[in-house]
Amino acid sequence: MKPFLFLAARPEADAVGPEYESMRVAMGLEPERLVHLRLDREPLGEPPLDRVAGVVVGGSSFNVITPEREKSATQRRVEDDLARLAEAALARDFPVLFTCYGIGVLTRVLGGTLGTGYAEPADAIELTLTPEGVADPLVGVLPERFHAFAGHKEAADELPPGAVLLASSARCPVQVYRVGGNVYATQFHPEVSAGDFIARAVVYRHHGYFPADELDAFNARVAAASVTEPRRMLRRFVELADAEA
């Protein structure tokens, strides 16, 4: 069976390894079946779609809406790599799941716009599937209402052209969408458990996703949240991609 590719876009080294492990466990894959590429250290090159069953893109502290002149050379290269991946996946309708930061890159490739109007502080949020989401082969494995962990400073202003809206939250209308049959994007993090999210909060305590002096309260709130469903989406992504490979 072909492996899957996980593309990490985080420049914070302390968060990279745990993110990969969270994703691997959530996808139900052995290490040899989930190849890990750190885009902050190594360019993607030609998207290797012929050699993998599917691709998952992780989150990042980068923001797509940051003015180009203020972006580091690393961020510009990462976004160029992810944009080329998006274009290749869209052309072939290849299984790729863009999460958090990745949804911003895909939205821009599709000609959509991003802004800060629908940002969400880091927390457990309730999402609701649209009728299209309920019927979707990937997202439809989730309950019509479920909780997930999210935290982002930018989001799509509206559904980008050509996309099908699959889920929304009260503060962020565009939470999940599909383009074609196999290219998906989520604003939330489908891979993290409560423990993962708490550990990630330590790394990003001073990044503005929640008040830095409220870390203990944040951790208690996350630990008490009931977030059990999103990982099912990642297992289903593997099942669907393997069936097409």
C-alpha cells in the first residue's frame, strides 16, 4: 500500500513532532505509512502525488493574510509549495486534506478572500454539518453536531468559488469545505486530543490565541471539553484514499 504524506508548516520546533504524532495516531497509521516533511526546512519540490495515497497539511502560526513584505522567506516558500500542491490536487481531484493554516492557502488558490472577521480564540467549539456535509463520504461519518478544537486569527470571508460548504460554527461560517470529490479543507484541528491541545498551548502561549496569563484556565477548560469525534474524519480519509490508490 502507498504511504501518506504529512506536510508540517510550523516553524516552532517544539510543536512539530507532537503534531506529526497526533496526526499519525488519529489517522491510524504506522510510522512507515505516514511520511513527514517539514516545509520550514525542506522544499516540497514537485508534489509527489503519484507516490502517495493522500496528503494531509498541518497547521501553522503563519497567517496567509500577512502582507507579503512582512512575510519571512520561509513563509513565502511554504505558501508557494502549498499553493502548487493545491493546484496539482485540484487538477487531478487527488485526496488532500488542508487543515487550519492550509485552508487559508487553498482558499486563496481558489480565488477566495481571507480576513480576521471570523477568527476564533483557541477553544473547543461546536460545529454543525450542512445537508451536504451529512451526505458527504468523508465528513458524513461525523454527527450532525460535534465539538472540535480550533484557534485561528484568519478565516475565509465567504465560501470560495467552486467549493461545497460542509460544516460551520457560530463564529466561523466556513469551517469545512470540499472541492471536487477529494480535496478538503478544515478550519479546525481534526487530529488533536485534549491533551495534545493543552501541550500545544504551552508552545503557543504568547502567540495571541488566548490570553497568556490565562493558561491554567485555558487548560482546565480544554480538559473538561468533550471532543471525541473529529479523529473519525481522519480515519475515514485514509479509508477513502486507500480505496482510490
